[in-house]
Amino acid sequence: MELSVSHAQSRFSRASAELRALLRLATPIMIAQLSNTAMGFVDAVMAGRVSPRDLAAVALGNSIWIPVFLLMTGTLLATTAKVAERFGGNRQEETGPLVRQALWLALVVGLTGALVLLNARPVLQLMGVDPELIAPAMGYLQGIAFGFPAVALYYVLRCFSDGLGRTRPSMVLGICGLLLNIPLNYILIYGHLGMPAMGGVGCGWASGTVMWFMLLGMLSWVSRAPVYQPSRLFERFDKPQLPVIKRLISVGGPIGIAVFAESSIFAVIALLIGGLGATVVAGHQIALNFSALVFMIPYALAMAVTVRVGQALGRGEPRAARFAAGVGIGVALAYACLSASLMLVCRELIAKMYSPDPAVIAVAAMLIVYSALFQFSDAIQVAAAGALRGYQDTRATMIITLFAYWGIGLPVGYALGLSNWLGEPSGPKGLWQGLVVGLTCAAVLLSVRLARSSRARIRM
């Protein structure tokens, strides 16, 4: 009996220690992610105060650039896992050459992403978006494209810092970026200091400018702080080395596709309802924007889990890696209980923060209910995916994500919302019901894969 109690106390003590380590990493990432997402919140609120048309244009622009951004940054996330593994194995000097190659990759994907945004008009036309919304949406995307090369390079440096367990820089720069974004929005949206009033288009140019500011800030931090010097990142200039870049893509590419598969579901839904009018699009954007804001905390936890798992594997401790993954999923679930409850109780109040229009509020409040329902499955799937990134087991994650979201979630949502296959179409409500189904499927399958990957590493 005493042995059993002692074992339980030991396990509790170990869980508490892991939780503290996880939160030390995750808290700055959470603040950074919330700051970044809050920029979208500020854009939506300030554009919504101009007109539903401006809010709808920002929503459509977001439905294009955010999936492209997540595909790009997801591909670069391989840097975190690889740096964490080398740092955990006391091989920090190997991280400099790796990150230099990741910066070359970032430059290419950043420029490619900018070109995609600048040529997005046919996508909006193909999806039947209201012609009056296309011009302001494209103006917004041009501003975002201006900052894309900068944010790609920034993200590699951030992944480098996170992999070393140094997450404070991204927090500080995220807060500074948000504080800069607000006055820039005010100047460009409403026309001050000699600038023309650009409406929702101004949000894009403000965000693009902030991206360059954050890159310069991270470059300064990483080049000066002593903790980064053993990596010798800026000691020399390396030409692109295709074998190294290919290895980064082999791990990061599936991550990017998996993240894109999830985010693009939301984007496709926004485009599918683009022909239903500005009110429905604006209501969807409110629910989506707030959901993204809430999602940043489990997403930050997942990024911290990636670091904890990667460092444990680098030390040759696969059981510690599995334990870190379990604690991360438990914390994400606890947070989901809180977020779902608050969203259900405060859904109308949340919608009113974005728009004074009663019709927009009604649509948004209805959709927030479904967002609350998928908080649990979303928390599980993102934490499990973060752990699998630490294991560098990313191809299976990609396949599972594509199947769950595109093979299950979107067809179910389309059938319920826009077709008469299962009865009278229910519009945006049915599409969001499909999201609940797809996220639940992803949570189950990714949990099974994580269990298998962790057992396989322990047996090695």
C-alpha cells in the first residue's frame, strides 16, 4: 500500500514538474500567438466599424492569405523540431548551419507566397464572390503580400529561438507588433497624417509593415543575445545546400500541408458563402476570428510540446517524450473546458464586440455555438500533432489531416449546408457542423498515431 502511494506521489511530482516546464515554454508562445491573432481581431473590429463591406473584404482576404501563411510557416516548423533535438543532445553548434539553410528556404517560400496573394483574383471570381467585394479584398491582399518575405524569415528565426527553449523574444516582438498595428490601422483605415482613407484595405498595409518590423526586431535579438552565440548563426555565409533543404522540406512539407488542410477548410467555407451576401460573410468572419483567437492557446501548447518532445528525444529519453506529450494533451483539454463554456455563455456579447449590426450579430452568435462544440476535439488534435512534430513523424499527420478535413469534414458540411442531399440546406450552420465532424475524426486518428509512434521509439 505504501509503495502504491509512493508511486502515485512520484508520478504526481513528475507531472507537476513537466507541467511547469511546459508552461514556462508555452506561456510566452501563447502571448506571442495571441498578439499575432489579436492583430486580426483589431483588423476585423476596426474595419467592421467602417462598414459591413469593409469587414467582408477583410474576411475574404483572410480566407486567402491565412491558409497560404500557414502552409508557408508550417513548412518552416521543421526548424523547431530539428533545433530542439540537436540542443537536447548538446549539439548546439550544429544548429547554425541548419538555420542558415532554413533561411534560404524561407526566402523562397515567402516570395512564392507573396506572388500567390498578388494573383488571387481568379480564385475569388471562381468561387462566385460578390464582384463589389473583390477589389477591396485584393487591395487588402496586396498589403499583406508586401510583408510575406519578411514574416517567412522572421518565422525561421523564431523557430530557432523556440527550439533552444527561448520563447521570450517571440512574445516581446508579438506584443510590440500588436501595439504598432493599432495606430497604423487607425492612420491607414481612416486617413490621418496625410494618408488617404483606405478602409479595410489599410489593414493589409498595416499588417505588412508590422511583419517587416518584427523581422528586424528578431534579427537584432538573435544576433546580440549571448545565448544564441554557440550556434554561430551569423558567423559565416552559406550558399543554398539542396540536400539539407530537401531534408527540411521532407519534414516540414507535410506539416505545412497538414496545417493548410485544416485552415483551408475555414477559408473554403468563407469562399463558399461569399455569394450569400456581406452580412453572412461578416458573421462567419466574426465567429472564425474569435475561434482563431481562442485556438492560439492550445496551438501555443502544441508548439511547446514539440520542443519538449524533441529535446527529450535528443537526450535519448523516449519515455520522457511520451510523458511530455500526455501532459500537453491534458492541459489542452482542461483549457477546452473553459473556452467552450465561456463561448456558449457569452456568444452574443462576443459578436457585439465586432459589429453593431443586429443581423451580423445573429449570424455570428449562431456559429459561435458550433465553435464551442469543437473546442475539445480541436485541443486534442492540435496537441497530438505538436507531439508528432517533435517525433518528426509528419507524413502520417498530413495524411490523417487531409482525410479528416477534406475527406470527411468538408463533404459533410457541404451536404448539410449547401445541398439538398440530406434535406433542406442550412447554409453556414451546416458547414460549421461539418467542421465539428472533421475535427473529431482528426482528434481520434492523430491520438492513435501518437500512441503508436511513442511506443515505437521506446522499443528502439
